[in-house]
Amino acid sequence: MNILDELERFEPFRKLSGRGKILLSQGVIRKECSRSTIALNKGQVVSGAYVVVSGRLRVFTLAPNGTEATLYFINPGETCVLALNCLFNDLLYPAWVQAEDNTVITLIPGAIYRRLFEQESTIQNMTVHALSTLVFRLMTELEQMHSSHQKQRLANFILLHASSQGLLQMTQQQIAHHLGTTREVIARLLREFVANGLVRTQRGSLAILDASSLQKLISFPG
């Protein structure tokens, strides 16, 4: 499967005009990032639009105390809004991007993406959707940070990111990075969750045992 075929799995690229597909084919680049690889560094020049084909990217920043805090995730078919903002406004990238798993991304060079944005309504719609989705995600995260206790935030994170089987394949350090805290804090909270029969932990993962109680913890803390 070539790069264009991979992108055409996603509606915005499948609906490109013939002229748009020819333009895209002239410069799109495929990149593979192994798990934990840094795909973009803070202060880096952004050369184009990044679209995730498979896997997932995590955009994060560093707090003054050195802990990582996740800003948002980029899933298959999605693009990095911060990179688009840098691309259109000639700015340096303001955060870090890391591959959560083995991830395939495509890089659409800036000049080509700008022309596609001007000519193709499907790219315009994708860009606007990405912006609105990011605003919603960031507002939700800010609300949680200001209104939720750490225990609530952890319970909410587990419920949001666990699989349909109730499994969360993350280490305590990874969870701490996402929530902008330390592994020691997460370890202490998880010991409490285990003691109360809410989850079962094992190396590199945890399993939900009582989802309803986790939900009650979010709704009725204390």
C-alpha cells in the first residue's frame, strides 16, 4: 500500500479532487516512529502538516518542576493542530510530540498543505474540525485540572483510556506523565484503588474491577 492509499482510508483525503490528489502525491512523506520516539521537539521548525496513519502521538509540555503534562493525543486520521498553527503563522513548535506506540505518520510539506487548504473544501473542513476538537479537549482538561482532585482525575483517566475489556496498558510513569504529576503520587493512589477493590494492577497495566465505583468517585468525591 502506497502513501496515498494509506491516506485515502480517511475521508478528507478520499474526497480530494483529482487535482488535489496529484498535488498531494508530489511531496507527501511517510515516516515511521517507534514507541517513545520524540517526533517533534519544542522550538523545532515545523516543515509541514502531520497526519497520523496508525498508532498514536502524544503532545505534551513540561511543568516548571520538570513533570510532563499531556496536552492532547493525535489518533489515526487526525492532524496536529499546534503544528498547523506554526505552519500558517511561521512559529516554532511550542511543545513536544512523542509516539505512544509504533506509529506511522505522513508529513505534507507546508507549501503543498497551504495550496490544498486554499483549493480543497475537504482539507478546509478537516482543519476546522481539528481546531474545534482541540479547543474542546483543552477546555475539558483545564476544567479537570482546576476542579478535580488527583484521585478524581486518575479515576476519570482510567475510565477514558481503558479498552472495552477494562484494561489500561500503561505504566504508572506513563499515567503520571499524562496527568502532570509524579509516579509516586500515582502509585499511592493506585494502592488505595486496589485496597478498595476498584482495580487490579500488574506490571505495565491495570484492569478495572469496579467501573461503577470509579464513576461514583468522579461524581461524588470524598
